[in-house]
Amino acid sequence: GGRSYELCCEDPGGVESCWKSHWFTKDFCCFPLPPGYVQCYSNIEDRLLSKISKIELDMIDITEMTNARPDMADRLREHFDTFSSHLSTYEILVSRPLTLWMTACLERNSPFLWSDG
């Protein structure tokens, strides 16, 4: 069978295979995070949700500009596609907390996560 919270965290025998070849640990996954970690995660998540909102507004603006300036449609479509790609990535990260946490730890200087706006 696959890994589950019950198997990996509650089984008194503890299944060691749950923690092999993974960056996360039993301490990280099975117990509440310390307050500093919770606040850090909340800050990262809030930053991404802000980016998602801004990108969605920018995509609306691009759509309106495309309608107003058909002569620039190809160029605006490229911008729209780029924003759409970023939006999808941010949405995936927000929906997968462990992936977001891992990405934030591995990309400590990436403006993709850490920049404002």
C-alpha cells in the first residue's frame, strides 16, 4: 500500500520506508509546526495569493487591450501566455503545501517566490 498519515505517523511500529529518500521527516509531517514555521508558511502563501490576484487582473487588462488594439494581438497573446503559465505554477504551489514549502526552501533567492508583486 501507499503512504498515509495513519501508516507513517500513528502506527506504533513506524514505517521507516515513509521517510526514506524524501526531504521531509516524521517530525515535520506528523507533529504541529512551531509558531515561527506556521507564520513563515502563511507569509509565503499570502505572497503567492497576492501574485495570483495581480496576474489575474493583468490578464484581464491584456484581454481588454487585445480587443482595443487588434494590431498588437500577437504580442499581447505572448504576454497573456506567459502570465497564464506563471498563474498555473502559483496555483499548483498554493494547492500543494509540501511542494510550496520545498520550493521555498530550495529557491531562497528566487524572485518568482520572494519578490513583491
